[in-house]
Amino acid sequence: MKVKIITTISLVLLMLNGSAQQLDNSLIPYRNGNKWGFSTTGKTIVITPRFDEVDWFSEGLAAVKINNKYGYINTQGKLVIPAKFRSAGRFRKGYLPDEKKQGGDSILFAGASISTDGFEICINSKGNRMLKCPAINENTAKENSSPIESVVKQKNYTIPNNDGLFDKIIDDYSIPGNDETYYIAMKGNNYGVFDSKFRAIIPFEYNRIELNRNGEKFLLVNKAGLWGIIGLDGKVTIAPEYTNLQVVKTAEGKEYVIVQKEGKTFVKDIYNNDVIATGYTRIDYDKDGGFIISNDSNAKGFYFTDNSVIQPKYKEIKLLAGGKFLKVKTINGKDGFVSKSGEEYFTE
């Protein structure tokens, strides 16, 4: 079966008062050859490229790599925490318990490692190890952004057969505002849908019918090996003419359908409106928003949902959180950053 449903939902958990980790988009990591520094959004160099690696600024500090060790610089380019770590994370706000203050004391900290085994400690903004790691805003933790899986319980149906209309019932659903119940059933090796009055809503001529339960409900159908979408009322919205069909759902609840036909891949919404009408060799949804597009040479670009496009020219491409910049790997195999408008912040 070549149909996939991917759902990305950010969990909202109880959290301490505070702000999430913030990156400084006014200073852009800039690579000149093999050395890294920082520039403004207008590509004016403000911190000379002299580091082996750099990370984005967060809370006024950025991790940099010098001779295989990591330290931190401030926004003036001064090394304020010596390069003594084997790994170094971004600084963020955390909270330490304080009986006299609701929510605790706010403090800046980062995860870093000083040992070869990679064991991380928490350091303060002076680079000193903290006795205890602060609590963080839970909605910023990666593990709290895991997809939610739908669990469907097996149902037992007692509806009597009606003159051989079906052999067995597979699933059922209802339409909001409608008291009717609809049944997905099989007759022989074919699937169809009928209602409680035994009226055929979708004829028994499909190789498969599945109910999409994530987000807006609709039916995924396969006919003669090709995939499409039918609404709950039995009306075809996307004709079954695609060799592959992948439904993706954003954290905001928007649903898209990646389809493939005659070796080309496109993107539609669930009502068959074109999102990406140009056919590409491959299209992958990026969980941070937008689509990675690949051409026949496997070069990669990016398609934003506001219709702006970075044409395929990179080995790898990934949208950064916030949606303003992308991290790429150039044809020469070197890392770099590109703005949403296509401005490249590197010189080979």
C-alpha cells in the first residue's frame, strides 16, 4: 500500500512562566571559505570569519568552535567563555526554585560537555558548571513535539446483511450535522460505502477505502492501483489517478496532499486545489513548514506555502525554526545559510 498519513501536532503542556528560546535573526552566521563569522541581514560582515564553526546567537551568546573545542562569543565577537567544551548548546532561560518568588528565579544556562563520553552538564553565562540544571519551558523541548498517534479500537458490527449488499463491515463514520451513519464494507475483494438504510453511497468498485481520522475526515481510496480522495458524502474530490498519495498535516491543522503521477510529484490541498502545480521528481514535507523539492539531478530547493520558491541547487536543505532562514549544504559539500528570499550568506 503506497499511501501515507503524517500528522505533526505540537503538544501543549503545563509549563512554568517564561519565554521560549529565542534566536537572534539580526546576526546571521556567515561562511567565507572554511571560516565562519557573522553578518547583518544585508550581508555586511560584523564579526570576521575566523572560527571553524558557529551557531546562531541566543540570549546574546553564540557557540563557536576553535581548534576542536567550543566556547562562546558575545555580539561584539569577543570570546567571553573559553573554548574548553567538546559540545556546546544554545543559551536559554531556565528557572531555579525560590520560595519567595512564584515560578522561581530566571537564569541563563546552556547544555555543554567537557568529557569524551558526551555527558552534558549545565553551565551559566560565565561558563561555570551549575550544581543543578534549571527547569525549562516544557513546550520548547523536542520530545514534547512528537506526533500523536491515533488508536482505533476494533469494532464488532451486528448489522444484518441486506440481500447480499456486503460481506463484512470494515469501519463506520458520521457526518457532522447529520444523524446518518455510514459504513465502509467489503463485498468480495472490493470496498464500498452504504448508509443505515442500505443505500450505496460509494459503489463496491474500489480495491481499498480508508477513513482518515486525523484532522478533517475524508476517505482515502484506491482503484486499480491508483490513489485518490473521496469526501464523506461520497463525492470524489481527488480522482484516483495517482501512484502515490501522502497526506501531511501541519501543527496549525492545515492539511496537504503530496501526489505522484507519471514520475512527477505535486502538492494539492484535500479539495484538489493546486499548491505546487510544477511537477518535481520528489517532494517532502518539512515539519517546520513548507516542502523540500528535488529535481532529476537530486538537487534540492524549497517551496514555501506562500508560494515563494528556492529553486533546486543544493545537496541538502532544511528550514530553520521561525521560517526565515534555511540551512543548506552546497554542491561543494559545505554548510551555509540562505534567507527565505534566496540570499546566500556564504562565499565559496
